[in-house]
Amino acid sequence: MAFALITDGQFYAAAVPAVLLLGVSKSGFGAGFGSLAVPLMALSVTVPQAAAILMPVLLVMDLLGIAAFRKDFDRALLNFLLPWGLAGIAVGALMFRLLEARWVAGIVGVFTLLFLAQRLLFPPRPGSAPPPPWAGALLSATSGFTSFVAHAGGPPLNAYVIPLKLSPLRFTGTMAFYFFAINLAKWAPYAGLGLLDGRNLATSLALLPLAPLGVWIGVRIARRIGQQLFYRFIHAGMLLTGLKLVWDALSG
């Protein structure tokens, strides 16, 4: 296994902001922005290679995230979401060779924009019921699937969790533990598909110092922001993510 990292300057011009965005998203602040990481990096490498390069970076970010928010998560919600998310990963692994990642990303983008439009045009009334469990199961499975294909698991999960109106810290902690388990489960199938080669792993190590910086920036902001402004940033992240994913699908 050759450990010669990527040396193309154009790649790092896209990869550095992508990793920082991913780190900020992992803190819970601006959740949804992290789904832009793979499309950004795919400006200079293929989507599968971009996803593989980000795997070790994601592991470090996830560990930092669960350490920072280890007391701020909803255990019952996690117990409900995770089995469905893992089922989505299994489907993604089985279908990975049959799918064009850009079309999967496009579908995620369309549903992200539709959910956002519904939230903004028809906001839930005070005292309205949370989404039904079947919606949580479907969206969690979709999250696992899109996370496996393009590390874009945030928007589908947000569509279920945001209406639950968790506090910013509880929202962030729950997301941190969910994606730690989801991303950990992707390692074996990624290795089986031959994506974790020496070149990708060496490039990951070069990008790794940016991981704690992005998470630190996001954690600092998340602990100092009000709930209303917090969710505005989440909606902004979902808007940009949805537009970017749809654009990539149509222009690729």
C-alpha cells in the first residue's frame, strides 16, 4: 500500500474549507453545512475518493464531538434512530457500485429544499404534535444511506429532529453520538470496497490537524447562541446544502 498523498494545490483549495465546514457542522452549529464537504472536494477528485479521504477526519471530529457534548444527548431518541440509520448504511453498501453518487446527492438536495420550504411557509403551530415515528424511521434510514454514499446524512435526519424542538445543546449532543455510530459503521464496508487505500489515508492525515480547529470554532459558537438564532443557521445550512447538491446533480 503506497502512502503518497495528493499534492495538487487545487485539491487543497477545496479540501481545507470543506474540512473546516465539516468541523463546524460537527459541533452542531450550522448543522447541514457538513454535507457540502464532499461536493466541494469533488471539484478536484471523484465523490467516492472524497468520501474515503474524509473517513479518518470524521472519526477524529466525532470523538471530539461526543467528548464535548457527552452530557447533552437524548438517549431514548438515539435508541430509536440508530437501528434505522444502520439499516440505511447496509442498503448503501449493497447499492454503492450501482449508483451515481451525484444523483443520490441530488435527491437529498431536493428533499432538503422541500422540507425547508415546508418549515418556512407553514411553520408548526405552538403545541403541534411531533412527526410520527414512521417518519423518523424512514428519514433515519435515508440518513444512513446518504451518509454512506456521500457523507450527506445530516439533512434527512434534520427533517425529523428539528421539529422535536430540542435545545441547541441536546440537539448537538444527540447528532454527535448518532453520527459517531453511523460513521464508525462505515469503515468495514469502505475497506471492503477498496476505498481506504494508502493515497487516500495519507491525504487524510495531512488534513487531520484541521479537524479539531473546525470543531472548536463550532463548539464555541454553539454554547453562546440562542435557540432561535441557532435554528436560523441550521436552516441557512440546509438551504445552501440543498442548492449545492441539486446543482451538482444537474451539472455533473
